[in-house]
Amino acid sequence: MAFELGGGKYKAPVQRVEDFLKGEKTKAIGRVRPSYNPGFTMADLSKVYDKDLTNTLKDAILDMDKKLKGFAHPDAILTGVETRSSSPVRVVRDELTFESESIKGLYPSGEGAGYAGGIVSSAVDGIKSAQALIAKYQPQV
């Protein structure tokens, strides 16, 4: 459904927060530009979510705006549809060097490689992998 709403060709469906809250399809992008590559298609994200989820998201956006002013800025962009799942596979790597055991020079890290379960743990794992790579090439003093 999200693929179709994005117009195919792996473009992401996007909607301005103001339009999402009003239940209207986005017709024009405002001050905030979507950054997703290979591109985006303006959409009505309520076409992807059921009514209960749409209403819950609307309430959450407005509630978050009370705590973090500007969160519900009219031109803020919602990019849909994100799902939360972890990789069912793990690319085996050395515990100390973080290098792949089967492909020299590959440093599998983050959620896609099976070493994290979300954006923060993926970032932390990426930092650890980068540190291991730096240590490998850093001149010994």
C-alpha cells in the first residue's frame, strides 16, 4: 500500500503535518523539504493507516508539540510508512575487530546486519565499528 501511495519506483509518500492533522492530501511542500532519496510523492498518509492509528498519531503529534514546541510545525514532514522490525539474519563478524568473517574489509553493523534493534542502538554499533576500523589503520605510537 505504501509503495503504491508513493507512486511506485520506491518513492516515499510524504505529508505535511498540518495536512495530516486536517485529513487533507498534501498538495505543496512548504519550508521543510523531504530528504528521502530516490524521491517522494505528496500523499494522504491516512490512506495507509487505519482510522484508529491515524487518530492516535494525530493525538501524539499534538501532545508532543506541547512538550517540544514546534514539533507540530505546519510544514514539518511525515514520511511514511516506517515499520519496526529487526533483521532476521546476522552477518557474522569478529568480536574484536568488527570485520566480517567471510568478506575482508566489510564491517557489518547496525540493525540490517543483525547487531541492533533500533535507531539508537544502530548508531552506537556504527560508532563501535568505526572505532574498530580507525584502530586498525591508526599508526601505532
